[in-house]
Amino acid sequence: MSGTSRIQDKFLELDSKNEKALIMYAVVGYPNEKDTLAVIRGLIKGGADIIELGFPFSDPLADGLVIQNASMLSLDKGTNLGQFFRLVRKIRQESNIPLVLMTYTNILYHQNYEKFFKEIKNAGIDGVITPDMTIEESKEYLKAARSNAIDTIFLVSPNTDKKRLGRIIRQTTGFLYLVAVYGTTGVQNKIQQYTIDALRNTKKIVDRKIPVGIGFGISTPEDVGHFIKQGADAVIIGSALIKLVEKTPTSKLEKTVTEFTKKLKSTTKII
Amino acid sequence: MKSRFPKDGRFGEFGGKYIPETLVPAIEELEENYLKIKNDKSFKKELNYYLTEYAGRPTPLYFAKNLTEKIGGAKIYLKREDLLHGGAHKINNTLGQALLAKRMKKKRIIAETGAGQHGVATAMACACLGLTSEVYMGYKDTIRQKLNVYRMNLLGSKVHPVKSGSQTLKDAINEAIRDWITNVKDTYYLLGSAVGPHPYPVMVRDFQSVIGTEIIQQMKKINKKAPDTVVACVGGGSNAIGTFYPLIDSDTEIVGVEAAGKGLKTEFHSATLSAGSKGVLHGMMTYLLQDKEGQIKETHSISAGLDYPGVGPEHAFLKDVNRVKYRSATDKEVIEAFLLLTRTEGIIPALESSHAIAEAVKIAKSKPKSESIVVTLSGRGDKDVEVVEEYVRNIKNSR
């Protein structure tokens, strides 16, 4: 790993405290512009280590119903990139927490990778996750990310073979994102043996070169604790947070999200 | 010029594979197996058997004498894909891919459909070959093409109405991809148009190229040469690329016709190549109808089969290198062409194919009688009579 980033520093810091990372995913503009900030403040107060800001795309083909609906609602309310930049700047005035942008290729490509990565870096974004970006198509994307010191967090799946995993690891900075299940985001099942096997295999091949985060379908503190025990360096929670936001009155949003996050975070300490 | 089987799946800068990592092994398995059967004699023999005995190939190249005389220009020939089993060109591709799926030992087939023609063709091929099929269809399309929903059910296919997004073809593809991600191990995704991640655009093109290959042979018999012009409608673009591809290296003028809906200057059309910009959707880089921040726009066309904000990447390439001219026809022009062909020739064309008829009539007017134009009549219009009836009634009432 060359150079340091907020994400890399965070993992080093957690390591020294014998902790693993809790990564929380929120949809920009959901439930609306103002209350997105309340959600983020709740996440920070509750002890989230890294925040993923999901910028909504009209056709989120890797996402399940919960994130699809939140994305649609956000776009219907007029969420745009101007709003995204306002949100990032506000968070940066209040916190040094690592921020990752998660969106689909077309949003980034449409802006021009180089120009956009420069802009998001200036605003305070540390990394990008693009679920429909494969390493084969990533030449320009990587070039722009490297020249602007944006971490490129690639996803791997339980069916990714060893050789390909090696190729993906070489292009990944910040952390590697292991998709826990065959499926879209937010589909909950009891933890499958193949997921545990995939986590162990991935950790083995990664060989401590980079932290491994696991996400998709993970929703409870028990799940988080279980994956940490099985060797995950980070656990990512998305749809479960959105479901909570959906049913919480806006006056209680920040407090409720703080409590929810605290419970999740409490299981990431290695005893 | 010809882009036969691009290793990186690119036609110039278009195409590629922009997909979730979970699908990468499935796409690689598909590519490997497709390359294996592409030139395999026993596969070709089997496919040919079904195309001939089951689907009804070769289809006639019919000289539309009455229409030609009425227009008074170049001779118009109709490539009668509407006469195929199921009533559309779609069966050329579904038989090919279903046979491939069988060789890959995949028992569960999923598909998306717009107008329902690909869904029906998938259900037929699967019933014939002993496979189970499930079809995703935009909720809006299940209403305007309800006859096809019933046909799929009769054929043993389960139809999933898709209520997300614009509830049309684009959303049906999203949902089919989500299903594939979830059931990647035992499921084969039978894509119906020349779109999606590599190798789909190449594979669908190859299975549909039987259209253009037959046109060349049939015109040689009639005229001793290739047609002067070919015309086909373009949504995703599978009947068009199947018509065009075998003629790419010839001197034939090639014209694709998109859906201009209520007009290119309105927000209500699906003319991706005429009015779109570059972007990434459904695993491919291509032209898209999108807003200034890259959100995909809702489209409109009177024909459900062309109601799609993207287009096959090879068409994007053929446009940029100026090999194919892409034009468009409005809903109004399409209805007029539909009625014209129905009354002059006794052939009821699909609304999709009526786009090609509308443009072919314009071209024929401007050309001498010595020239020949072949129009691919991609499907029959029985499924559309209700939509046409309603459109015509509304016009009468508004007068």
C-alpha cells in the first residue's frame, strides 16, 4: 500500500485498539435532504467507523427492494449531485470520518471520471464503490482514482475464483468488499456456510494485504459479531438502516440511528 | 469494418461488460460455451433442424406488389419473419440460446420481455426442449400486451410483472439481472435483444443473422444481386442487427428506424441513437436516453417492443462509423404505415415492424423503379390490434 488515506488510517487506528470496523450505508436524499444529515449525525455519534454515501441511480441492478425504493423516493424528491456535494461539505465541517461514495458506473462516467474524482476528493470523499464496474472496464476509472488519491473499493463474490481474486486485490485500495450472498442487497437469510467459507478463503488469499469488509443481507448486532469472529475486518450495514429510517419519525431520527449504531458497534470489539 | 467476435467484447468504444462481480463467472462460462458451440457441426445441425421443422425457416421474401404500385417508386420486398412460429423473429434467438442452455445443463431459464414476443418465444422454445422458464415483464407492458401474458401462461411459463421504475422493458431487464445474481448457479439468462454485457450482443446477433443471410440468397435468385437498401426497426436492435450484419461489407444502403413516439423534440420517444448520449446501462456502454446527471429517462413508444432507453452496442458503433443510417418514425406515421400495409397487402404488421414500413415507404418514393428495398417485417400485429383500435378511435373523437 502506498500513501495513506483516511480509510487506511482508520483501519490502522482500529487495529491498535483491537477493534474491527463498522461501515454504515445511507442513501443521499433519503428520507429527504435535511434528514439525510440527521441520519449521518446519528451514525457518527453511534460510533460508525466509515460511512458509505449511496448516490441514487435510476436503475440500481445490484440492489434489493429496500434500497431500490429509497433510491426512487430520493430521486423523486429531486436529489442531484449539487445536493450530494452540499451534504459532503457539511459532514466534513463536523467530522473527519472516512466517506465512501457508492453509486453506479453511469453516474461517474457521465460526469467524466477524472473531473468528477477531483471534485469529490476536494469535497472530502475518500473512496468509491461501483457495483457494476469490473476490473476489465476499469482502466480510465482507476487512472482517475489514482491521480486524485481516491481509494477504489472493488467487490468480490463467493463465486470469485482465486486467480481473479488476485487480480481484483491488486486494483483495490482502502478495503475489499466481499458480497456475503448470492443475491441483491438487503435480502436477509440466516448466515450460510458458503458465506463463512468465502470469508475464510478471501481472508487467506488477501493475506493481510488489505482489510476485508463483508456486506449484503447483514442486519443485526449478532450477525456483525459473528462475522467479526469469523475474521471480517469490517461489516457493512445498509438496508437494515434504511428500514429503520423508514419507520422512524424525523424528530427522533438522529437519536434512534445513534442507538441502533451503538448496538452494532458494540459487537466489533475483539475481546 | 466487421467486428466478428471482439475478444474484449467491444465494438469500438461500445459494449464491454459492466456487471456485478457475482455474474462474472456466469458470463465467462457463457462465453466459453458459446465459443464452443458457435462452429460446432452437431449444434448447427440441431439448431437448423428446429429452425426449419419447428419455427418454419426459411421465411419468404415477399414482393409487395400492391404497396409498390401504390407508392410508385422502388420495389418493396418484405422479409416475412412475422410468419415464423410465435409470430416474430424472436424464436431464431430463443431456440439457439435454449439449445445452448441445455448443453450447459442449466434447467431453469429466465428472460425479460417488452411487448411479450420474446417472452412467448422463450416459453415456446423451453416447452419444446423440456426446460422451465420464468419471464419478467414491466407491469405497464403486461396490461398493454395482456394477450401475450396469457400465451406465456398457457405455454407453461411463469410471468413476473415488474412494478419498479418505469414498469417497462428496462425494468424487466433489471429484475431479470437481479434474479440471475440470486440464482446464478443453476439459471440461464436468455436475453432477447442484442444488448447487455458481452457476449450477449454478439451471440444474439449471430443467432439472428439468419435473417440477413437468407435475404442475400433470396435477392440473388430474384435480382442476381444484393438489395439496394435494407430497412429494419431498432429497439434493442436484434432483428435489425440480424438483417444488417451479413450485409455490412456489401454496398447495400442500410437503414435502422427508431421510435420517435410523439416526436423527437418532445420527452415522449425512444429514439436512443437519434437523440441519446453515451453511457453505461445493463452491462454495456452504448447510447442512452438520460438526463444531465446520467439518470436514465423514461421512454415512450406506441410499440412496447421499442420502448427502451438503450440500444445494442453494435448499432452504436455502426452509427458512429456511418455505416448505418438511423432514422425514426412517429407514432402517427407508424399507425398510418400499419393501416397501409394491412389494406394494400392483407398483412397485419407488428407496430414495431410498422416503424420500418413507414421509413421504407419514404425511401421507396425517392428511388427509381429499378431499385429494390427489403424491409424486415419482424413480427405480426395481432397483438397490437387493440392499441391501434384505441389510437384510431381517439383521433376520430378528437376531430
